[in-house]
Amino acid sequence: MASHDHELLRQWLSLTIMYVDDNPKPLLPAVQAFQDLIESDAIVFMHASSMFEQVPLESPYDKDPLGRPQPRCYKHMLQVLNHVMTSAPKWDTSVHKMGWIGFPIKVVLNWPMSTPSGKAFFLNEKVNAALKRILDAWGEYLRSPASTNVLSTEDGWLSATALEALVDEASAGATEPLTFEQMFVCDPSLPFYGFTSWDDFFTRKFRPEARPVASPDDAADSTTAPDPRCIIVNGCESRPYRLASNVAKRDHFWLKGQPYSLTDMLANDEYTDRFVGGTVFQAFLSSLSYHRWHSPVSGTVVKTYVVPGTYFSKALSQGFGSIHTSLRPSQAYLAEVATRAIIFIEADNPDIGLVCVMPVGMAEVSTCEITVSEGQQVCKGEELGMFHFGGSTYCLIFRPDVDLDWVPAARMVPPAGEEQKVIPLNSQLAVARSRVG
């Protein structure tokens, strides 16, 4: 992050802190419960206190250029969280350019969570249970009509600048320019484009024509090559992060390189052994992305559940400092420890077989809602569930005997001189080669 970006971030946070300091309020029940936990558990108290003491005092970790404060103790942190819980993420062009839009809590915890004590604090099971209560309470506000106050067409999420950024993020692979209302289900003639809350806006749906399913199975034809039933599509609108083969049943996922550890990813599930030696594809969703998950194959939902986990944990291998602020480098680590949904689908195509779709929450985005049930038949491209708030990541896990031919973008091979681009939802991701013949 550039020094100019650090200054913008400090100014944004300082303004929030100044507002909190000038407008003190009693702690909301979930925040008060968090304070009670901190002050009643010696180990939690030690880490809650030490993680602020371990933040360096020099720039860029100190006060901003105008002398305004940063959180320097857990009580100050709780007051800021108390304020965040009664407000929705606001659109801010400067914050968007820095890549922090939609992460108000992550900004507050940015430095302390990177310290040795912070890493221990945010791995604590009791701490994460308390954070879940806070995020659940915040979610109630974000689902309320009051949260539409940030959806202004003048300077909010429906302003020209914000819509341009949202359309730009969703324009991957577009053959012609589309407007926001052409891409997403909404009605510009209605207040807030018809969105009833911040969460309703955040979980907006693509219009079907904006994300057609690549090679739908009902298009199967003996003259088609490859067979549409062999086509696997991208289950989330996302940027590829990693493609790994011969994945181990158990590995040291917290070390540098963050190797995948299937036992931990799948929470000791009975199906784990069927994926040992297989393939993991992981991709990142930004806060501006489409946040619903869709099925990469046609088949039967075998099992679904949500694994509770961490919310603001960062890989131990990720150091402390200005170049280590983002959680993106911790994505493979988060696949083992963060709150995540697990959906097993038995594909209709036996050459694909059992597949695991695993959406993983990151920071604020840790509410995973599964909308399908066990035994349900799903078609390729059909919705499976959604994230609520912020940015996130997801994994597709395949068995070792599935022979896959990935599209170049999934193999992390962008054209020379270009960054990794978004692979659109429902577009072709891989082809499963037949084992017959």
C-alpha cells in the first residue's frame, strides 16, 4: 500500500474515531458481551491488551498527519465497533481505490490483528463466538430499511461513480457495454432502485441473460465436442487465486506457502479421503463482486453444512507491516480456519463424480447462507447460497481420478503484462475428460 493510501486510510479511520469520541453511546448487548468476555478471561484479556501495545508507534501505525488518534486499547476498539454496528458501509471513492471499500471492521482491526497477540486473540474460540454475535447483530441492521441511507444516487452506492465501479467489476468477458440495470435485477424508477436494505443491494442478482450458463447440459448432442456434461463452470464471480493438484490429507497450512490440508478444510468430514491427492481451485471475490454461489455441475446435493471458524485471523506466515495489510495472501490458510460453507454434490457425469463447493468467509463477510438442501437436484449454474457483506473467497475440490483441462485463466496464466482478471460466473472453468476409451 502506497504512503498516500496509508494517509487516506488513517484519515478515514480517524474521522470515524473522532465521531465516536464526540458521540459516546452505551454499548450494544453484543458488544457489551464481548467486553465482558475480555475482562473475565485472563488469556483473552492478556491478548486483547497486548495486541494494541504491540502496534508500533512510528508511522504509518501512529496518529495521522493531523494528530488524530488511532485505537490504542480494546475499550476504544469496542466503542468503534459499537458505532459500526448501527451504520452500513458507505461508498467512498478514495477508500475504493485503496481496495478497502466495504470493510469498516477490518479497517479498525487492521494493525492489532497483525501483531503476535492479535493473531492469538483472533484464533480464540470464545473470541470468535463473541464476534459472531456482533456480526449477527450488525447483519440485522444491514437487513433493515434504515440501512438504505447509504444507497443514495448522489454520493452513495447508487451514485454514478459507484455504479461505474460496480459495472466495471462485473464487465469481465462482456462483448458490449452494459448498464447496472441491464446487468442486475433492479428498477431505477423505484426508490433505491427497488433494493429494500443494504443487504438486499449487496446480494443483488444478475439478470439471467447477463450470465448465461456455458454449455448447459440440456444442450447435450452427439455431435457436440466436448459433451456439455463434461463442462464445469465457475461457481462464483471471482479472480483465480490458486490451482493446486495432489493435495494432501493433512499438511502444515499455517506455514509459508500455506499448503492445503483437506482434513482441516473439510472439518474431518467422512468424505475427506475421497479427495486426497485431488485438485483444489480457489478464487477471490471482492466487495464489489456478485456474492451468490452457483453450482459448477449438474447433480444431487449430498450434504451441506456451515463450519464455524475465525473471522479476523491472518496467517502466521504473513508478517506485520504495511505490505501485509490485506487478507488476500492468507486465502489458502483461511480455507482451513475461517467460517465456511461446505456443499457436496454428486455430479450426474460419473467422470466428475463427487465435488465439494466450499465458500469461505473473510473478515466481515463470514455469514454463509446455504439455500439448497440435501437430496435436492441442481442444474449447472443453479444458485446454491450466498455471502453477506464485504469480500470473500471460495474453493472447488475434485477427486484425484478426475482428469481436468482448465481454461488458461484458471491455470493462473494471464496474458503477458496483465493482472489476473475475473472469471465470470457460469462461464467455462474446466473440461472433465472421459475415462472411457
